[in-house]
Amino acid sequence: MKRFVFAALVGVSVMPTAFAQVINPSFEDPFLASGFGAVATLPGWSRSAGDAGVWVLPASGFFNASAPHGRQIFYSNGPSVAQQIANTLTEGTHTFFAQAGRRGDAFAGSFSMRMYAGGTVANGVVTGGTLLGTTNFNHTTVSANTFTPISVSYTAAAGDPLLGQLLSVEFVRTSGTQINFDAVTYNDQVVPEPATLTLLAL
């Protein structure tokens, strides 16, 4: 059951918004006292083979910046990482957000952020799903030791054949050595039901 937030403003059209929680969105689990650590299991996430885990920032000489949320960020020298959330595709606009980072040395890398409907997630990739959208983060176009907000969206209309399928987000390295990101969130602006539209009109 979705929760809706309403506002009564004269002359203003209001779109109800529902939020879903990405598991371990800021990579605070597992907890590290300092430094970085490769992990075989990252709660909420499926990852490909290779060196990947969590990193406590700032890390002088490597990534001299604070984490966008919490203390830790995700890092990976492997190909990909993904998560399937509990929300399904409904009518309206669905968006995944993240903070993409560029570390300060030559090991920085670029990646794509991809949104899927359906399929399964294993070994850091989505298999059998339908790609809904892609956003590319090119680390060479941003300053070192910074984070940049990125997002990928999809709007589903009535009758979309993918309605009801689970949504997933996938991050795939495209160049360089290491990808870094943090604060992965999801938002859907759902289409109100008829009764809700009547309430808004009133």
C-alpha cells in the first residue's frame, strides 16, 4: 500500500509522491573504523568478482572529500554492482539517484547507472530485465575529490507492458580503474487513483 502526501494550495497542482528505501543506500554496512575493506557480501547489493567494498572518507592523498551521506562510500575495481528493490513499475515517473565520485589520483574511473524492470539480479548484473534508461558518469569531466549528483528516470504510461515488474538499479564500470559512489535513493511520482484526483480537485 502506497502512502501519499497531499498539500492544499490554491491554483497549484500537486503530485503525490511515494518513497521506497534502497537497502544499505549509503554503504554504512559493514562498518569500518577507518580505511577501506573489500567485502564478499555487501548487504542489499549484488556485486561482480573483483576488489570491491566500502571506504571511509576522507582519505588523504586518494580521495580528500567527505562522504555525501554517512562516513562510507562504495568502491569497486570490478565490473558491476546492482540491487533489485521491492517496488514495481507503476504509472508515473520513477527515478534512481546517486552521488558519483571521482577520487583524486590516477585510479579514478567512469561508469553507467542503469535502471531495469523485471529480470533477476546476481553477480552484480541484471539478467532478463528490460533496460529503462541509462546515465553515464564521465570522471574526466569533473574535478578530482568531488561528488556529482546523477539520476536515471523512466515514465510509465497506462498500458505499459512492463507495469508490475520489479525495478533494479545497476552500476557498470565503463573506463578507468575504480568507480566510487554513495547515497543511492529511489523516488516514484505515481499517478493518483480516481478518488485521489477527486480529492485534489476539491
